[in-house]
Amino acid sequence: NRMHINANYFISDLDMNNILIPNLNNITGEIEFNYTPYTLSYKGLELSVAGEIISTKDWNWTLGINLAKINSKLKADTEPDMIFTSGNARYLPKTGISPNSLYGYKFAGVNPENGSALWYMANEETTQDINKANQQIIGCTDPKVYGGINSALSWRNLSMDINFTYSF
């Protein structure tokens, strides 16, 4: 009874209705706020292991670790027709991919002849003129795996907890 192992697998839909979303107006360049209903599909797995290292009348020490993998995708029937902004990051939600997919100009390297930046255009050719480049999904901010390590030490009515989190 001193060790606990837990595994959870889940599939869920989350309706994002009546949530205020910042939207960059491509014509005026201003940020507008509006309500955009959409649905996210989540599935994931979480594993955790925890154990009591010490368990006496006065002393108790537990140690645990967990890791999780979650995939979220926008459902097909609810795709918002807008670019979300958060600080300098821009997101363009598309059906079947994570809503945390970054949207922008895809960097193609440096021109070895003059050192200028190269950007991809719609036809996968490169250009030095960013105005001719094609904006597209360029990455995702979702971690592959994340979790934590925790420890709790107590003596009578005094306790100390330490928690570490990680993500890859």
C-alpha cells in the first residue's frame, strides 16, 4: 500500500463558446476582440507513480513522478476564420491540427552570396523579399511530453513540498 501507479487515457471534446478571442485585423492592422465558437478534440495519456519512502507516526515522505502526452485538434465543423494573436505570436487554427500551431513566414536560410534572409513562397521557391513570401503554419507550441516530479516531507505539523515541472 505504499506505492501507487495510475494510468489515465482520455478522449474529450471541449466547446469553446463565448470566449473572448483577440483577432488581428489584416486590413487595419489593429487587434479586435470577438467571440468565436469552435470545438477542440482532446486525447491523451497520463502516467503517474508515487510512493511513501518513509511513513512513521511523526515522519512522512512521499515521492512521485508523472508524465503526460496530450493531442488537441480543431474539429472540422467549427473552424474559425481568423488569426489569433498573443504577444508577437500568431496562430491560424485549421481543421485537424493543434490550435497552438504558429502562423507566419517560413525561414528558408541565408543567401550565401549576400547574407540576406530567404523566405519560402507559395510554390516552395525562395525569395529575399518577405512581402512576396507566403505565410503558413511554421510550428507548434504544444510540448511532446510534459509532467512533474514532486516530493513532500512532513514531521508532525510541519511540512515541506517541492515540485518540479518539465516539458519536451
